[in-house]
Amino acid sequence: MEIRNAKKENARDLAHLINIAGEGIPQQLWNGLIEAGESWLDAGTRRAAREEGSFSYKNARVCLENDSLLGMVIAYKQPDPYEIEDLAEYPEIVQPLIVLESRVPGSWYINAIATYQEYRGRSVARMLLADSEELA
């Protein structure tokens, strides 16, 4: 197994995995962003493929084995200062997370970590967490 930076072409896996980590909350949010003919996963893939934003492939590291993506971690340094302009602009379901994040400006933040079910029990998350800790 190897860990490397995610690539834009990993966006669909990232969207699927963050939805697993978020226990369906991302899907709920993305349902409001669906464009004509899209599924919630398509909307999430679009978000993951962005060049900026906290949920971007640029903030993700992935664990691979024989070209199969096993899991991912989304982690990054929080802004310092961390300013919330208008909390009401965020979806209500994530407002408590925004407040919590703002209390630790400049810290290394692990937004999500997830492994596909068929690869669980193989230390994928442990490896991703150790890698993130090293990057921090």
C-alpha cells in the first residue's frame, strides 16, 4: 500500500468516502446543489474536483494498492485568524462544526478519514492518520 496526494481524477472516490465518514450529511448537503441530470454523488464529485475549498482533492491524501483506492483523509491547516463572517450563511447542520473549527485557528485539522468497507481491518486508516500526523 502507498499513500500519495489525491488527484483530480480521484474526486468521485473522495465524494463517496467523505459521505461514508460524514454518515450521509454530505449527501444531504449536496442534494441542494444538484444540477440538471445530476445525482448527489455527481454534485459531490464536482465539489471534490475544485481547486479550492476545504473539501477539495488538493486537501486529500489517498491510500492505494495496485491502482485501487482503498481510503482517504482530508486534512489541512486551519486559517489563522479563523473568522466567521456570518454563521447563518452556512447550512444549519454544519454550523456547530464551523464554530468548533474557529476555536483552534492555525491548527492541523482532520476533516474526514474513511476506508471502503471491503478494505477495513487492513490498517488503511491507521496509515492515513500517521501520514497526516507527519504532514502536520
